[in-house]
Amino acid sequence: MTFLGVLERHVMRAVLGGVSMVVLVLLSLGALFLFMGQQDDIGIGSYSTVDALLFVLLNLPQQGWELLPISALIGALMGLGTLARGSELIVMRTAGLSVWQIARSVAIAGVVLAVIGSLLGEALGPPLQQLARQQKAFAKVANVSFSGSGDAWVRDGNLLVNVERQTGEARFGGMMVYEIGADGRLAAMGRAVSASAAESGSWALEQYAETRFAADRVISQKIPRRVLESNVTAEFLGIAATVPAQLPTAVLWRMVRHLDANGLDSREAAFALWSRIARTLAPIFAVLLALPFMFGSLRSSGAGVRVGLGLLLGMAFFLVQQMLESSTVVFNGNPAIFAWLPTLLMAAAALTLLWRTR
């Protein structure tokens, strides 16, 4: 038992060490690209280089969670590849360990990664990412106030703007606009079915219906499109109307229950919920998927070949997930099945390859 414990710890250290190295490399690259993307915003309002660096740092936990499945796969290929090239895995087999016993050690390392991913994705990532967006928006926009955390009400001068959920980077599912007169009374109110931000700083409100309160009468009108001039940007409103994929599991669960209770479409939120759970567990099967290759043609291959294979499999996982996310809404698919499918395919491939390994 002591002998097996030593080997298990050795395999776990190799896997976790490889994953840690890959995470550091990918996060460094991600941080660099994210900082480069902030260059156009530096100088707007009071948004400075220091603010951009803080924005990048606050986004790192969320990036770490998003990259964890592919990091686990590449890192396991690297760590186990080091053991394979040193013939350590062969020695373990010669000493009497089966493939499944070695796989148990690898799976334990995957569980550790899943726990770390859960902390990043639930406790650290979403609130820090929200804080980063708030700090950036507040630094860039002047004379605009935000009503509070999670409430989609924003004031801009004499305008009160209320938005529904964000459906795209600069598009929202609906917008209410309230205009306050000089005497502090409500002068007009209107609603757009959808709202999208233009680069000029204005908003295009589609299917806009407005009611204006005059001194002696009420005037109502409907227009296909209205252009609204406002200092409120899509980025600023996005703080309040966060896309479902960026919300933690508990919030998504409440959102799905609320949408279902009110007879609203909950497929997008449900997909985000189940996808988040599946992605948290994906590192367990990602590291297991790496093990069978170490007993085959990759046993003596260089690090470049293993990294290339990991990137290929990781990109396939990512592309399948993105495709299924769109298919859930377009083809009215079951969100739970579609969200779990990439992880289940990875698990099936890992277990099948392990079963066939001799």
C-alpha cells in the first residue's frame, strides 16, 4: 500500500505540474492579448494604463476557469509524456500496476483540478470579472450613475434607462426609456423591443413605442426605429445585463426557475447552467484522455507533438460546445443534453481508449 501510495503521488505530481505550467503559459498569453485589446480604450475618460492592467488581472480567474479543460488535457499530455519518455510508466506496469490503477491516480489529479476550477468559476471568476467591467465602465463614462449590483437601471442626465438581458456584445433584448422634465416630473416613457449600440455613441431602438405627457394631453406613437443619443454605452449597460455564460451556477439556477415560472424562454440560461457544470467536471476526463496516448505512438514523441495533439483535441472540444450552444436555441434542443454532450464524448473516448490499452 505504501508503494502504491508513492506511485500515485508521483503520477499526480507529474499531471498537476504539467497542468500548472500550461495554465501559466496560456494565462500569460491571454493576459497579453487582453491587455493589447485595451489599448484603444486607454485615454477615454479617466481610464489609464494602470486601470487596464487591473482590468486584466481581475479577468484572470475567469480566464483560468474557461481554459482549464484544454489546459488539463495539454498539461496531462506533457506531464505523463515526461514519465513515458523516462520509461517510468513501463516500469510501473512491470511492477504490477494495471492501466486502471495508473488511471486512478490520474483521475484523482483531475478531481483536484475540478475542485480548483469550481472555486475559480464560482467564487472568484464571475464577481471579479463583474468588478473589472464596473471599474472600466465607470472610468470611461462620466456623469452617469448605476443603480446597484444586478439591477439594470442606469441614469444619464434626464434619462432613466432600463435594459433587459444582453443578447450580444452590443445588443440587448429590450430597453425602457424614461425622460424626466425640468420640473422633475415624468415627461415621456417608451419601450423598444430591441436595442443595439452604434460606434458613434448613439442607440438604435427597434420597434419603439412612446407615450409623451403634455400639459393637457397624452400623445402616443409607434415608430419602427428611433436613434437615442446617450452617454450610456453597451459596455456600461452590460454590467447590469450580464450574459448567462458569465453568471455563476447558483444565479443561473435561480434565473432558469424564474424564466420557467413566468413562461419565458429559458433554453439559453439552462444551457449555460448545465454547460457550466459539465465544464467544471471536464478536467477529470481531459486528463484521463491523455493517458492512453502514453502507451502508444506518443510514448517517445517530443513535447511539440503532444502540445499539438492537445491543442487539436481542445479546439475540437471548444468548437463542438459553441456549435451546440447555437443549436440549442435554433433547433429547440434539450439544453441539458446539448450542454453535456462535449464532456460526455470526451469521457467516452477516454474510457474506450483506456479499455483498449494493454
